[in-house]
Amino acid sequence: MHACAVRFELFIPDCHSLKQKRSAVRPIVEGARRRYKVASAEVGHLDSWQRADIGVSTVAATESHVRDVLAEVERFVWSFPEVQVLSARRSWLEEEED
């Protein structure tokens, strides 16, 4: 089993309220869930207007499949012109031996 999470730090320059921010972030979070069958949520900067952190995670039988899925998700997040991706950090889950 292979599991990985990626945290995207986003900047939304044209956002001037939490409502505007949610309308920019929601299509990313829900679109990633729907298109790539991953877990995704807004996980940081919840009270900031122009900043957001989005977490996405997936589990698969092979490491290559996890890498392929997360590469597609990264391209998807970068495709939104209204947000700037400041960083994307991956964290792999280490499997414990019995």
C-alpha cells in the first residue's frame, strides 16, 4: 500500500472577502474529488481572504499510480488562472512493519 498527501499553498489576489475566496477554492476541492477520486479539503488559512491551503491525498497499490494521480491533480490545480500556487509539498506515509 502506498499513500501520499500533497498540500497546496495558494494565493488568490483578486479576493476581497471570505465568500469570494470560497467561490474560488470550492471548484478546486470538489473538482479534484470528482475527477481524480482523491480526498481533498481546504486545510489552512481558513480566515484569510487571499490565502488558502488545500490538502489532497490518495492511496493505491503501487507507488507509480499514486505519483501519476497526484501529478494529474497538480496540473488541475495549476490550471485555475484566478489562483497562484505558492508551493506544493508532498508527504509520503511510511508503512510500519509488523
